Amino acid sequence: MELLSNDVALYVVIAIAILFVLGYAIGAKYNYRLQRKIWKVMSEELKKYSKSVSLKKLGSGGFAILCSRLGSLDKTEIDVVLSSREIILYYLVTRLRGITDKLYIHADFPKQPPFKMEMFKKGSKYTRTSLQSLEKLTDIVLEGIPNQLEVKTTNEKIGLELLSDKQLLKKLSATVNFLERVSIAEEHPQLSILSELSQETIISLIDLAITIGNSMAKITRRRK
């Protein structure tokens, strides 16, 4: 009887190990397939604006795209960070915690911005972890800014000048449901965008980054 019990326990352990290996393989395969789809969409769009577009693979967890130029933006890096689907239980826990696939855009402007600005979704994790630094910034209230966004800056005049661009407000409205943060800073990277990622949001986010770059270029030219 004891021998039978030991055999059953061994079979259970083997079955769990097999399920774990299969789950890992299926999760990794899904992420790689998702990467190929995202890369196809992004590369076709980015090649419209940049002569040099290169891919840096980061395993099943994502990849980085490097662009020599993106509209008026200088060297740009776009990072795709995928949720870990290899371990099913861990993936389910992260989903319950609201952790999703992410898209990061980092770029520099041709000229250093003369101010700092933060745009972020109200009640976001970023807000909760950055309250002290955000308190030093001035709130911007302007008709046309999506209600879901909170905007703060070190220079209200330049901030209002940037957000007076109707095209920029239009792009913000188009991305606000999945946008988490837009940061403009004097140090590198001067532009940072963080957003939830899906194949449907990619082009809208690229458009947003390009529009911000073009608007900043106009401001810096006027302030020579």
C-alpha cells in the first residue's frame, strides 16, 4: 500500500513537471508570436519617418527598436515589454494586479527643453509614487486637455504654449484610455512616454510622440 502511494506521488510530481514545461513553452511561443506581429506593425510605420530602424531582441519578454530619427525627434528608442506568460499562475496574478504589456518611448529633442512637464492619468501608480516631486510643479488647466489626465509643469507659460497645439490635444484624446504618463525633461531622455500596449494602440502612440516633437520644435524656434 505504501509502495502504491509512493508511485502515485511520483506520477503527480512528473505530471506537474510536464505541465510546467508545456506551460512555459506555450507562454514563450505566444510572446514570440506577439512580438512578430507588433514588430511588423511598428517597423512599417517607423520606416516612414526614419532611415535607420533596428531591432534589439530581449528574449520572450520583449524587444527594443532604435530609430535614428522620428519626425522632429532625435535618436529614439521604443521598448516593448511583455507580461511573463511562461508561468501561468504568475501571469494570472499580474493580470489581477493590473499589470499589462507596456510600451515605452524614449527620445531627445533637437534642443534642450527650457522646462519640465508631467502628464499622467489621475490615480495612476505613477502619481502615488511621485507625489513629493509633483508637489513642486504647477498645475495646468486648459480646455481640451482630456479629463482623465493631470498636467503639471515648472513653467506654466511654456506649458500652455505647448498644449495650445490642437493637433497635440487631439492625439492626447486619442490615446488617453491607455496612456499612463508623458514626461518632458531637461535631461536625457527628454521625452518619455509610458502606455499600455496592444496592436491597436501602437500607431496612435507613435503619432503622439511625433506630434510632441514637432510642437516642441516650433516652441524652441520661436524662443531663439
